[in-house]
Amino acid sequence: MDYDFKVMLTGERERVEDLFEYEGCKVGRGTYGHVYKAKRKDGKDDKDYALKQIEGTGISMSACREIALLRELKHPNVISLQKVFLSHADRKVWLLFDYAEHDLWHIIKFHRASKANKKPLQLPRGMVKSLLYQILDALYYIIILLCGLFLVCCCTADMGFARLFNSPLKPLADLDPVVVTFWYRAPELLLGARHYTKAIDIWAIGCIFAELLTSEPIFHCRQEDIKTSNPYHHDQLDRIFNVMGFPAEKDWEDIKKMPEHSTLMKDFRRNTYTNCSLIKYMEKHKVKPDSKAFHLLQKLLTMDPIRRITSEQAMQDPYFLEEPLPTSDVFAGCQIPYPKREFLTEEEPEDKAEKVRNVYYLQFGILSLSQRSNPHAAYQNPGPSTSLPQNSIGYSSTSQQPPQYSHQTHRY
């Protein structure tokens, strides 16, 4: 490149530090980046923005994926990328988003703390329902638009882990080992599934739904973060079986075809988990087994991925048709007791559990939790939510019909 032209380009390139005030306003820190609350220096608007600085220098493959996908996705429940900045001096990549004061992880943490302090404050039923519907709606939209996008972390705000699954993929073990939590991984992944599927996302959403209902991670495991390329995780499977029971072959016929099935049968005894079931676990948390919420949770957390409900089917579940109906503003009619985000110092150590969770929840639902005057104006959902009652979160119908999803017999 001509030197003078390069100098000219450098001079014309917008620099994030010239446009935004964000020093001392760090609100999030994770393995893959830092998030700052920012305001425009020129005063053109009084909005708050979120600036995400991607960890490392240059544009990594993860950053490329995240940027490319966010530019494609336009939906009220998927985070909207406003701009990308590349600092030429230090080769840092910055992503600009709208800002939201609350995220899903901090909401769950707030309710868990109230429970621990013997002053339990339950998440409002309407809020739980609205959050779940928005997550399902975002996932359904992504599947329609991109013909199948696998979100390893099931997060509508952080696309760095996203993978396309409509082509044959390498096994999970062939990917670069990263520090992640196993709590939300589907059992087929832990048993060495060779291909990503939409059903894997549904399991993770089921885990989040259970956490919203109980304020506790349903499959919490002691060894929550390990760096490994081996998908098999004994302790995580043990935790799943302690909640769900050991899967009977009639309930998951293809379990015998899983790569780690022989290891599973060597490590576990079916009779150890005879008295374990999702019904008993949820009853301990005061969720009735005859409730529509429990019935939907059962469908989301079906062990056999072939029988697991799809996002399209879940959005039409009777759970969403009973009062209170889901709304586009998850805080609709509710007091907001949650504190504002606290600024972090550069040296401040991060709580280990929170660091693990931020892989899943960092800015989760940043648009879902924001209060917008007309959140659906720019988008007509091509999905199945026309069956929802009036005045709920359902969108008007369009001529475009969703494809019919049929589970294949062999999906590993």
C-alpha cells in the first residue's frame, strides 16, 4: 500500500477514544472481552452505549464470526451492533452496542442472594415467561435466517462461540480447548456427539428456564471450569443424572450409538439414580409437576435430542397461552428492584463464579431487558407466534411460513 495513502487512511479513521467517554466505566469483564458504559463526547445524543473491547490484538476468528453474524441479525431480541472500531495503534477491536442497565445473570444473582438471606423474592411469573419467550423467539429467528446457527453458549448477545451446523462439523474435541462451564451442555455433547444440532441449544435454554424458576443452576457441578479437549465429563453427567435420573434405553434409543457410551456404562450404575427425577427436584423448589411451566421444562430437558422440543414448538406451548401473557417489555407492570451496574476497576479481581457465568450471561438479552417505545417496529417475525393471544408478545402474521423441522434419525 502506498505510504501516503496509508497515512491518509489512518488520519481519517474514527477512533473510539475520540468519540466516546468510557474511561473508568467498565461494567463487565469476561474471558473474551471487557465491556464499558459509554457516552458520546460530541453530545449529539444523551444515550448510554455499551463498548465491548475484544480480548487480544487484531481480528481473531472468534471476532470475525461475532462481527459477521451481528451484522446479519436484525431482531428486537438479538443485540444490535451499531459500529466496529479498529484501533491502528494497538490493534484493538471495539464493538459498539446499545446499552441496557440490567442483564439476565445479575437478575438471577439478585434473586439468589435474597433467597440466601432468608428473604426470598421470587422472579415475577410474567417476567420469567417474557424472558423465556424472547430467548426462544431470538433462537427461532436465527435458525430461519441463517439456516441453522449453533450457539455453544446459548447467548443472544455474544456470538463469538457461534457455529454453523448445516454442514458436517468437526467433533467438539477437535475445536480449540477453551475455559467454559459445562453446566448448560446437553448430555449428547458430554457423550461425544459428533455434530451440533438445534436440540443442543434447546437443552441450554431449558437449563436457563429452570434457573429462572428456582434462582439456582439446575446442573451445577463442582468442576465448573476446566480446560480440556475431551467432551466427556463424569461429574457433569453425574449431576444431570442426580436431577433427571439415569436415561432408560426406551427413552433414548440412540444412546448406545454415542461415542462415549461404553465409558458411561463403565462409570455409572443405573440403580444409583432410581429415586432421582425432574419432578422431585422441581417440587423441592415449589414448582408443581402439574403446572404448564413444568410440562414445558420437561420438553426442553428431554434427554433424547431427537424427542426434544424445537424452538418453534416451544413458542406455541400452552404455557405461553395462560395468564400472565408474555410481553415485549419484560419489566411490564413490575417494580424494578435491581441495582444499577457497578463500575469495575482495572485491578479489581473478579468473582470466579461470575467469570464463569459471564461466558453465558455477559450482556445477555441486552435488548430484551431494555425499555423501548416500539421494540418490534423494524421486524416482522416469520415464526409461529400468530397463535398467541392479542396484546401478548406475538407478532402479526406474514406470508412467509416457517419451514417444518423434522428430526433426523442419526444426528451425532
